[in-house]
Amino acid sequence: MYYCLLVIFGMIGATSRYALGLFISVEQFPLATLIVNLLGCFLLAFIT
């Protein structure tokens, strides 16, 4: 069960990084990755 959740949330994270990266195009710093990772950390802390 743990691996299924890991795969599902990994797919959600990768897709959201890609989609946000299309809207935010900063050449020097991966801002979309930072935003999605921070949001994921806060959501994980909120859930647990």
C-alpha cells in the first residue's frame, strides 16, 4: 500500500512541477520545483 501511495503522489508531484514550470519560466532558478516541493511538504505535515 505504501508503494502505491508513493507512486501516486510522485506522479502528482511530477505533473504539477511540469505544469507550473510552463507558467513560471525563470531561467536561472527552478522556482516551480521549489513551490511544488514546499507545498507538498506543508500538505504532508498537515495530513500527518
